[in-house]
Amino acid sequence: MKAVGLCLLCKNVGPLRNSHYLPAALYARKKEPFEFQTHSGKALTRTQIQQFLLCGRCEKLFNDNGENAVLQAIRPKDLRNFVLGGQLKLALPRDGYSSCPRYDARDFGLDTDKFAYFAMSVLWRGMVTTWTMFDGNETTKLPVLGPQDEDIRLYLLGMAPFPPNVSVIVIVCGDEVSRKTMFFPAAFVEVGCLNVGFTLRGIHFRVMMGQIPQFYRTNCCLSSHRPIFYGDAAERTQQGYATIAALRERAPWLDEAD
């Protein structure tokens, strides 16, 4: 199926690609159903979340500038062998944070410019439109601070620097639960600023916007020391599942659409 329309990134009209909210490679293998959970229910599906959104040129920008590098680090087709997680587990950290030590991404051959770009591309996809989920419900658009959506769009096009008042925190998860988990971006307010977090098969991304505390500015993955963190995220991942289940229980009318 083909479509012609407005590419929301470059603003040109032409043929559109059937774009994914999250990379297709992160889903289960094509012939295998995977379990999903939303606020209205949980089930097995083979359907991926996608829509006609980007032209071919902009899809290539997303792939070349971020997605390919992140997928290489995650290696979703080999979930039992998380090479990056194993490297961090054995390496010496650069500081003494016991629960989530900091490392220099360059020691592991990681280009954090591409990790930041990837995180912002996922954020942008959630900001500019809603997406039809596996159960037929629509996602809620992620919030935007002032004109920051345009700053992000121009950055993704390569026409502007990384947006001001934004920090991207990258955490490699050392637990098996997070390695098998994929959470779509969710917005929340913490430490006095807007946050958007999402976990993808063993790597947690946290994009912070607004009046960001100095600690988080310093530890943006684009800082001069190129920080990435390593920690056990099982508790946070389980909290995410518990939140979804609690909302589903409090809103039983969502099941009436089935």
C-alpha cells in the first residue's frame, strides 16, 4: 500500500513511507506473536504500530543518524546475548554511584550523538501525532514545551544544533526483565521538569526538558565525558507494568469497546 501526503518532518508533499513508532527490529520475529499491554487490556499480536508519516529521505535520516547505531548496540534478534550489558558489567566505572555507575561511552565504541538523535526522533514521533495501538486505542500526544517542537524538528533535519534546555540520559539495564521489555514513551514530571522515558530491550532512554537540574545537564549523553549508566532496572520496569494494570482496573469501561 502506498500513500502520498505531507511529510511532517521536512514539510514536503510526496510519497510517504509506512513509518514505525519504534523500530520494527525491536518487535518479536515476524512469524511469532508478542505480548502487549495497554490501559485497556493485554493480548498476543503480530501487529506493529505504524502509519504513513515520513518521506523516504527523512526515514533515511532517522536510520542513518541514530536508529542503526542503537539497534546494533541492542541486538534485538539475540536477546539472550546482550553484549553491551556484559561489557559494562565487567568494566570499571568512572565514578562511585553504587546503584547506577557511570561509564564513558567511547570506551565501548558507542557514538552518543547517534543515541541522542535516536531518542529525540522517538520523542518527536510521539509529539507530532497519535498512533493506533494494538488494541485499537490511540496514544496520547506527548507534551511540548513552548516552541521546542520546532527546535527538535530542525535538529532532526540537520538544520539546527541539539535543542537547548534538553538532556538525554542513557541507562543500559543489567536485568533480564528489562532486556525483554519494550515500553512506548511516557511523559511525567520529576525533579521539576518534563520527562519522557521509554525502555527498549535493555536500554532506557530519559529525555528531560525545561529547567533541568545541573546533575542531569552534566550527565546528558552529549556532555564532554560522554556518560552512559549501567544499573538494574527491574524494579522500575515492574512499576511500569503495575501502573498499566492499575489504570486498567480503574477504567473497566475501556474494555467495553471490545
